[in-house]
Amino acid sequence: MRVLVTGGAGFIGSNYVRQALSGAYPALADAEVTVLDKLTYAGNRANLAPVAGSERLRFVEGDIGDADLLARLMPGTDLVVHFAAESHVDRSIAGSADFVVTNVLGTHALLEAALRAEVGRFVHVSTDEVYGSIDDGSWPETHPLEPNSPYSASKASSDLLARAYFRTHGLPVCVTRCSNNYGPYQFPEKVIPLFVTNLLDGGQVPLYGDGLNVRDWLHVDDHCQGIQLVAESGRPGEVYNIGGGTELTNLDLTGRLLEAAGVGWDRVRRVEDRKGHDRRYSVDITKISGELGYAPRVKFDDGLADTVAWYTENRSWWEPLKQSAGKK
């Protein structure tokens, strides 16, 4: 079996690759895994270090929008798992062009190449942010797409392209939409690694607005487990929500991180709220649970403690990233 993983040197993609090559997914026990990654600021070969010696791993540095490259890589591929994306909301507010190019045009190029190569399965990894904001209850997969940031709008566009390639051409595409991920190897611009590394360095952490925005937290291991279930048994043309089942306000999350670091609220700096900041996300996971047997396994308190410990023990991984990004 041949698997193409786009964005496989990023946070979530590299987790999937490490799991696939270390025996976590029996269906991929003998699979040859090709990682295609442009190695932008968030892509890092070091994320694949634990499996770098595997004979089943091939790494290709390149752009998902490069049609000639895809024409060489795609033939013979049985499964595409498409993680590659620009994903940081604040960056999309500051400048959205890269998000449209990568998330929309790049996804289109992949779908077209997969269609031409008659790929057996294509999993498009998306986000709950495409639904917008919800005050009460949880979104089912049938909820209208109402994205509020340039990032989420670009992901919603790519979701619709994936749907169109199934409806028009019969390409066996599934779409997954996840809640907020956390875990090791996450680039330190996202809230949990940013806060943890700032606190480890003796700095402050920025808390948006009143801190009452709510997010559902999903450990990256659970997310990738859900993706693999969809890759193996998801129905083509369907969307599957993947959630973690732990909803917290940003204020609550900040308090837990302060406690884990053994510091007080004097380390919190209140900042102006993000433009168009969605108030609450919450996905209904009834569909993936009922059809595919998905359930989150990592308890949030355990996962957060392990994540804090990982960043504490792996300064050599994140310090150069923060220095290069000018985030100290």
C-alpha cells in the first residue's frame, strides 16, 4: 500500500506519520509513506526524527500546488491524507493571500492529480472553524458553512471543492473537521505551546479580550486516530466531525497552564480581542462514533500534563523556532 501525506512535517501531519510508521495503525503496517511538505515556517524535518530511519518513509520537499510534481508522485498512490494548509487565524487576518493559494488552489491541484491517477481514497483534513460560531449545542456535519476569518473561509472553500470532486467525478473523498488540537511538536504560535514556552522562559502570556471564548480540545493522537478510521472505513463523499469532548474557556485554559507552570495570574497580559473572534466552537461527534467507533482516549488533564512536560524537556526543539519567528 502506498500513502501520500501532504504537510507531513507539520504538527498534525507528522503525528500521523509517526503513528503510521510505528505500528499504531495495523492497516498501514506495511505501507510505504511519502511525505510531501513545502517546509514553510511550520514544517520541520525534526518532527519526523523518531521515524527518520524507517525504510518505509520517503520525504519530498515540494509544493502541493506544483502540478508537475504531483503528476510524478500521485500515480500508484492508494491513499492521500491531505494535512497541508496555512492554519493560523492571526496570520490570515494580517494577510490572507497565502491562505487562498495553499488552502484553495493547492487543494484543487491535489484533487485534480488524485483524479487523474485514480487514487483509491482521499481524506481531506479540515477544521470546525468552517461552521462559524455557535452559542448553544454542537454542530452536526450538515450545518451550513459560515466561516468568519480568512483562514476558515479558505478551508470552507477547499471542503466544497472536495465535495464537488466526489459529486462530479466520483473521486472517493472524505472530509474531516476537527476541534482545537494540542500535543507535542505544535508550532509555538498556537495558544498552548505559546503560553507554555512563554511561561518556561519567565515571560507573560497574552489573553484575548474577556477570555470567555470557548474551544473544544482534542489531543493530536485522538485526532489522528479519527482520521485513520475515516481513511479505512469512512463513506466516500461524507464529512466526519472529530472532537475531544473537553470544552474550556480561554480563561479556564490559561488558569490550568499557569497552575502547571507553578506561576500566578501576574504573568497574564490582557490584549485587545482578535478581529471577528468566534465565541464558541463545538462539534457533534455522533456520526463518527456511531459509524466508525471513534471515541477520544486521552483525558485532557493527562494530555495537557504530558504536553507541558514535553515542551519542558524539549527546549532544543522549540527555542530555535521562537527565535526565528521573533516571538521571545
